[in-house]
Amino acid sequence: MTIQLGRPPTRALPAPEKDEPPARLASQIIKVVLLGLVVAIAVWAAFPLVANEAWIGLGLVIATTAVLLWLYLTPRHIPAKYLAPGTLLLIIFQIFPVLYTASTAFSNYGDGHRGSKDEAVVAIESGSVTQVPGSIQYALSVATTGDPATGPLVFLITDPVTKQVSAGDADGLKKIDDATITSSGKVTAADGYTILSAGQASLRSKEITALAVPVDGGGIRSSGLSRAYEGKAGRAYDQACDCIRDTTTGKTWTADEKQGAFVAADGDRLAQGWKVGVGFSNFTRVITDRSVSGPFLSTLVWNFAFALGSTGGTFILGMLVALALHSKKVRGRNLYRLLLVLPYAMPGFAMLLVWRDMFNTDFGLINNLLGLHVNWMGETGTARLAVLLVQLWLGYPYMFLVTTGALQAIPAELSEASRIDGAGAWQSFRRIVLPLLMVALTPLLISSFAFNFNNFNAIYLTTEGGPFPADNPMNGATDLLITYTYRLAFGGSGAQYGYAAAISIFIFLIVGVVSAIAFRRTRAQEEVYA
């Protein structure tokens, strides 16, 4: 027997894994590109912030960019790298809009109250400009810096003596050097401006007539489309009395800092004011102002009725259809389900417009088909019934789908056990199926309630909030709080963004409280049936 001496045989160890160079290089390139994009966006946002002297916003942009660069250029803080994008988007798209809406609710922001006091003074003075004997005449070309149909208007004028070309808008005059003029002084081309043709200018004649370029002691206004004059302001600001004085009649309007407006001794107020904080007045107005509190409370009651009726009606109908098709004895269940989902698959806004025409009194399908002559949209009761019927048709397919899914998740053994114990179909449904369905569907019902509480399209596209009473064209019988808020903000004689924001806060609190109570009851149900 031969024995060999030496080292024992060794097993080959696996080679250590290494990152593939191409994959690692690609990830580094992607990181550099994304961080470069962040820096580019920050630089792009910095210029308008500096121009508007928004130093707080500039500081936030710089701080956010620095934190993101530090976070993603260091190998540490791995969890924060994943949380940072979502947190940033949450702040931008959720927290910031809510905070901005809340801040607007405590101000008088709206038409006539958008800018500062100095801007209001300039607007009042330039708006009162009239032509007087000896007014300087200019050759005028109307231009824009954007789209000819919608861009901001600019007056290109030529001084009759020096032939200096200037560009004027609501912010004032500035000289421009790169311009081509005719022998009469009319500007035919200017770098950075688009000269409007006669046809384009005539389409915007009202805007051209309303534009006044502020200058010392007056303003420049158009006289037709080819001439302009430097007129004298009929109303001038007097710093000594902090008031606006009419140079012809001597009437004065004194500045009221609480209201952000110039008010005369007889209560007359100039339309142009400035933005100021008004505290809780927008909120108290809902309660104390009878012209507002009455419509608000009645609208709130109908809002609850609409949200509960829409949610409850669609749920009951959808659940009954789902229960009927849940039985295996029904033939062609898949075909029925496909047909029942069709309303949910169609565009909602288009169907709302179709339903509005179907409810027409004279040639609507419903009246013609049933031989009726009901003024559906002209009476309070019928208009409200109409929008609830439309919501029932549009909403039950969704409830049918979710209820079908929840029914399939309930074990069949539970129903079989209840039948063995002698329970009938109704008892089995009420004591077993329905409680289990509510545990699964209550969160969806809460979200559906919140959606219907603010269902703008359902009202605005069907009834536009009407019918309206003769004494209040701002609040209709089918108006929800959201459509009422929209009409306050964008309709009527002028926008009231501050007041509309206050009502939005009310809506947010109402939906939040109802949702919190409902979710608490949902947790209690889950504990019972867990």
C-alpha cells in the first residue's frame, strides 16, 4: 500500500461577484442626467423669482436643490433616496396648493384686488386718461410678444420730434433701438415683437381701446389703430391725504387699508383696489350675511342629499344587479356583465350632455317617449330628480363591478353553513353577506361620497346649477357648494377668489369630518368580523 504525503486537495473557491462595468456606467450616467435636469430646472426657476424679488421662494429653490444634490451624491441615507421624490411631489402637488388656498381665504383677492396699492394707483390714473388740447400725438403700431390672437398687447410708438421708438404696456414705456419705421414714423418691424395686421388688430379692438400706458401725469391711449395720444389723467393720487382726487370735480376717495380700496365719504368705492388680509371676514360672511348664509345653508343641505342619494342609489342598484348575476343559474352572465358596464366605459362628460338633451321639455327623448310634457330643468324638484337619475345611470356600473369582486371573495361555505342552520336567503344575506360586503366596500363608498360631494361635472354639464330664483342669479336649485364656489370665483360681476377659497375650506372640513367618522366605523366593523 502506497501512501502519498503532501497537502490535502483544495476546492476551488468561486470568484467574487463584480458589478458589470456597462450597467454601473449606465446607472451613473442616468444619475448625472437626472441631477443635471434638477439643476437646470432650479436655474430656470431662479430668474423669474429674482425678477419678482421673491427671495423666500428663491431660498427654497436653492435649499431644495442643495439637499437633493447632497443626498444623491453621497452613498449614505439609502432610505431617504427613495422617500425624497415622493415627499417632494407631495409638497408641490398637495401641501402647497392647500396652504395657498388657505392663505387666499384670509384675503380679499379677486377682480380689482389682485396687486399692490401702487399698482392700483397706476391703474386708476391711467384708466382715467382723456385727450386734452395740446396732447402729443404718436404714430402707433399694435404688437404683441406672443400669439397674435391671445398674446399681451404692446404699443409701439414713435416720438414725433426725436423719432425714438418706444414700447409701452400696462407697466410703462421702455425705449427700443432695433426697429424699422416708415417716413411717417410708423413701426413696421421690431426685434422681439410681432406687429399685428389690421385684421388681427380689429379682432382685439376692445383690448386695444382699454389699454393705457402709464406715464408721468397721465397715460398713452390709442386713437384708432394707427395713432395714439398722450392724455392727462382725470384722477390723480394725492400722497398728502392718501387719496384719489378727481381733477375736474374735486371729489376724493380716501384709501381704506382694511378693505384695500379707495372709498369716498358717500360710500362710493373705486373698482380698482389692492390685495390685503381680511382675517376671518370671508368665513364669517357665510354665517352673518343673510344674502349669503341662506343660499349657503340650503345649498349645503342639497349637497348632502345629492352626495348621499348618488352614492346610496348607485350602490343599492349595483349591489342588486351583482347579486342577481352572482347566481350560477343565470345563463349568459358574462354577456349581461358586459352590457351593464357600457355606461361606465363611455366618456362621462359626453353622456351628461346627451342626458341634458334627453330631458329637454319640447324635443327631449324622455318626454316624447313617455308622452309627457314635464319641464325637467325648469322646476326645482324635477331638476334635482333628473340629476339623481343621471348619476344613477352613470354610477351603478362601478358599484356593480366592485360588488361583484367582493362577492367572489366571500367563501361559499359561509352561505352553505347558514342554510344548514335553517337561515333563509334574506337572513343569510342580511347577517353574513351584507356585513362582509360592507367591510370590503365601505372605504370605496366613502371615496365615492367625497367624489359626489364635489361632483362639478354632474351639475354644471347637466343643469348648470339651475333653475335660478329671480332674486338670486348666483345660486341655483341644483347647485352644489363646488359649483356655487366656481360661480363666485369666475362668474357674476367679478371674481371673488378669497371668498371662494373660504368656501373651499368649508368643503374640505366637511368632507374630512364625514370621512374620518366613516373610517372609524369601518375599523369597528373590521374588528367585529375579523
